Amino acid sequence: MTSSRDRSTIPLFLSQRPEYLAYRYRGAEGSLTLPAYKKESAGCTIIYYGEIFCRFPGCKRGRKGFPSTSALRSHVTNQHNMITGPQNSGSITEKMKEEAKAWYCGLVATHDTDMEGEGNEDKDRSDP
Ligand SMILES: [Zn+2]
């Protein structure tokens, strides 16, 4: 009896995005190639808002997603001994939102076209 009401744990700005829904769907399906974790200069592993799949290479939770990002963070911390970035779920900035959205866009787009071997998720927003 697992009621999948997990969407409530996902920030609203993501739960409505088609690329994010595609991420969840394709991730569970196993048709999504997730990039490996990368670390910030401070040694923290970046986990974006809304992430539920573990990106550690070979991890069995790569497809079996977690109900929430915080559960994923705990898993990464405990199972892979990585330090994840600060979690301030209460105060998410516009920049964080943009970064997360861009990341999911990149994931889906990369999958749609062809894998070129590297996932470049650095997108600069230039305001007019
Ligand atoms: Zn894992």
C-alpha cells in the first residue's frame, strides 16, 4: 500500500514543468542517462531541487527513485559518504530555480537528441 503522494514534497515550480515530469518518468523507466555527481569547490556534491534518483555510478537507486529529494540526500550522504550541498528548502532563490530547471531541461534535451558524451549544464542567462 504505497500511496504515491510524493509530489507534495516537490517544489511547485518543478512539479509543473514538463521536463521535470519527463525526468521522473524516464528515470523510473530507465531510459534516462543521468550524469555523475560533480562537486563544488567546497567539496559539496550538488543535488538539484527535485532530484529523486541517485546518480552514483552503478547504484541500484539510480532507477528506483526516492520519495523526496531529502531522502535522496540522506542516501547519498550515508551510502556514498558524500557531502551534499546545503538544503534550505524554505528559502529557494530564483537562481536556484533557474539552475534546477536548466539542469532538467538539459537532461531531457540530451536524451532527445544524441548523447555526445558530455553533459554541459552550464547555461548562462543573459538578461536583455
Ligand atoms: Zn546511491
